[in-house]
Amino acid sequence: MLKSLYQTRAFFGKSLQELDFRNAYGVNIVGIKRDKQMIITPEATAVLHDGDILIVIGSDDDIERLQEKIQ
């Protein structure tokens, strides 16, 4: 499943590598929507900003688990 998720303040200022979404939630971040820009296949060093929307891919259960953390 592919889904767009608004991220939480707990992720602001942290890199994708630091957050390690694949190991923590079983999902991959395939894009970041930032303002009017779309960052496709962001680097592990990409730092999340306030207002970023994460484009994630993973199983329904894994995405739901991440979504629960974000809320």
C-alpha cells in the first residue's frame, strides 16, 4: 500500500536515517512533499521539516502502526 501521512513534531529536525522507519515500522519513505516540492526517493540524510508530508509504502498493518505513532 502507498499512503501520504502528515508527520508529527516528534520527527521534526531528524533525518530519515535517524528515524529508521524501515526497522521501526516496516515501511519505506519513498517521497517527501515539502511545500510545493516533491522529493522522490529522499536520501537517508534528508532531515524532516515542519509541514512535510511523508509518502510511505508498506503493508496495511505497518502503515497503520506508523499512523498510530504520528497521531
